[in-house]
Amino acid sequence: MTAPSLALLSVDQVTKRYGRTPPALEDVGLTVAPGETVGLVGESGSGKSTLARLALGLIAPDSGTVRFAGHDPYRLRGRSGRAMRARLQFVPQHPRGSLNPGLRAGEAVAFALRVHGTPRRDLAEAVEDLFRQVGLDPALARRRPKELSGGQLQRVAIARALATGPELVVCDEPTSALDRTTQHRVLDLLAELRERSGLAYLFISHDLAVVRQLADRVLVLRRGRVVEEGPAGRLWDDPQHPYTQALLAAVTG
């Protein structure tokens, strides 16, 4: 796949292997435009998390290219690397495991703000503002992760991602550990943040119904390869590949 020139993230003909096993990804391409939400769907072992790590610049492909805003994320160092990382953030599947249990929730968000240059005198106000943006009472900033619910923790993780003013957020199964009601509330929040600030998302899930709620376009991964791609509504109403049909049957049957 050749990425359009306006793509914020472009992944072109990427292959990634771990040892002598079959490729985790094989000849995979995708693009995410500014303000767009691209869903990535597939079962466990399909290569979704590997693609997320490639998009974030955490691992390099064996072949093919990854570009963020036209730059190779593996070559940027120093100030340029920090600037790129500020524009590209991550929301994990299990926020409890990604937050330091010894830090209060507000301190975790403040740390992200400090790393990317917020003056110390402005931290408290910036943390309060971010908590409000994600629908949390700023008083919760004083609590430790063990004192917060799963939905509250995921909102803290989103606030931490927003701390750097990103353009693209990679969301790796961000609602799979939540109950259905909380899941919908978090998805509504992500949609609201996109409308408010023009965020782009790469949204990864095993659940086509969850992806349909947020995504503009969807790619379906199976055994490391893209087997179907198209607008979210079309894949939901008229899936072409048998694997996509099976994923849909799992959530509608």
C-alpha cells in the first residue's frame, strides 16, 4: 500500500518476525490521516499488538517502512525524538499495570507533563484541566491506582496520553477489561476528544462491534496479514471475507 502524502501515520509493506516462527506481520500496510480513526480488528495472535509497537516506534520492522508525519521514528534522537514522541501517544489495555502503584494518579499525569516541558509552577493547574477533560473530578488526582475503578484508571491513562498534546493516539484494546456500560462511556469520551481537538486514533480491538462505534475505516488482520479493509459501516453491513464474517457473527449471533 502506498501512503497518501497527507497521512499522519503510514505503514508500508511491513514484515516482522520473531525468531523462526511464522511472521507476526507480513506485507502489511495502513495509513491514518489527521483526525481519522482507523480500527484494527483481529483475534489474539493476529499481529495487532506487534503493529501497535511498530506504529509507536518501539520495535523496527524486518522490511518495509513506518513513517510518522513523514519521519522515520527509529532514526530520531534527542530533541527531535522527544518532539515526535509528544505527538504520538499510547493508551494501554490494562492501565493499572501501566501506572506506578506508588504514585498518585495526578503525579502520573504530572510526570508526563514535566517530561515534555510543562513548567513546575503550572503542573497542578494542568493536571486539574486534564482530569476535567476526561470527565474526572480533579480531587481523584490525590488517589493511588488501587483506590480507583477500572473506568477511572482508563481515564487517567487517557489524561496522561493527552498531556503532551498528541496528534495520534494508539489505543490497544483500551476497553476490553471494562464492563459494557463503562466501555461505552470510555468510547464516548474518545469520540468527544476527537471532535474537540482533532485527534487521530489507531484503535485496536478483537471486537468488531467496539471498533464500529468509533472507527471511520477498519482493517481486519488474520495471521499477520490484512484480509479485508474498508469503511466501518460497510464491513459491518456487508463483510466480504469469511474471517470478517466470523468476527461479526461472534458479536451479533
